[in-house]
Amino acid sequence: MIKENTSAFSLDIPKIMVSFTFHFYNQHMKHPFEQFNYCPQCGASHFEINDEKSKRCPLCGFVYYFNPAAATVAFILNERNELLVCQRAKNPAKGTLDLPGGFSDLYENAEEGVAREVLEETGLTVTDCEYCFSIPNRYLYSGFTVHTLDLFFRCRVKDLQPLQAMDDAAEVYFVPPSEINPEDFGLESVRVGVKRFLKI
């Protein structure tokens, strides 16, 4: 078992939190369903804006609400208290740094999701995970903006020997906390999450 000194990585959540939602919504933004022109219930082409997060079909009355997709992110430390980072192999933000993680699958809980993503991207088996905090994010995929709620977990793994870059990761390696620059991380929620994890 890895014995860790996590003093440099305090996970205490401040009593007064700054909301990052304004980053996304206090600007002139397009409606999240702008690209949805047809009613998914009856197929009518008059799928109209109902409010800031939904559209309504005037023919069949169907209302569809835009809710964020759940995604998970993992903080993993080694015995030297270094943080495991990945280099993104695909867009968005290809070539920038990231943390292991990804979208949750249907019918799995967040803990199962983060463990699966860690295994798929790094080959490591998660034995325990602890919820830290969540941050809203926007993820541009194939020209479509996916709104997500990213759930951050502190994960412990069975063994570091199987570590290898797989799936969405081009490279995986550990970085000392003193050498981590949050601006090197390509996704906004991960940058904010790393800052909070390091208490920068």
C-alpha cells in the first residue's frame, strides 16, 4: 500500500466558494439547443425556445430540458506525492495536459465511472475513491457544445506498475506539485480543479 503525505494536496472545501457558473452563463451565449431544430417526440420542424434551458414543440406540446452530462476526473498521487497527468491525444485541446477521466456511462454511478476511465486511459485499477468537488464545464465535440458537470475524485490505485497511456491519453506521467502549471491544462474545469486541489 502506498503511504502518502497529502499535506500539499488538502481537500478541504472552503466555506465560501466562488461560483464558476458566471464564466459560462453571464455572457451573451447561444441557446444550448440552438442546433436542435426538430421535435424529438413528433419530428415537427417548429421546435421553439421555451426558456433559457428548454425548447417546446407547439404541435405536440413536448418540452425538452437541457441538462448537463455527468463526467468524472481523477486526482492520483504516487508515493512521492506527485500528481498523475495525461497529455490529450484527441481534440478538444489535443496536446495539452489533462487528468484521467471522462463521461459517465448509462447505468453506472460516478465512482464506477471514474474507476473505468482511469483503467481505460492509464491501465491502473482504482481501489478507493473519495469525492472532492464539482465544477461546471463546456466541452466542444464535433462542433456541438456539450455542457457537463465534472465530478472530481481523489483516487487510490492497486499498483502503479501497469501505468501506460491508452485510449484518449497520448502520454501519462507523474509531476511534482512544484512543477505543475494549471494553465498547461487544456480544459477549463480541469484548470480550475487543479488550482483548487493545489490550493493555488
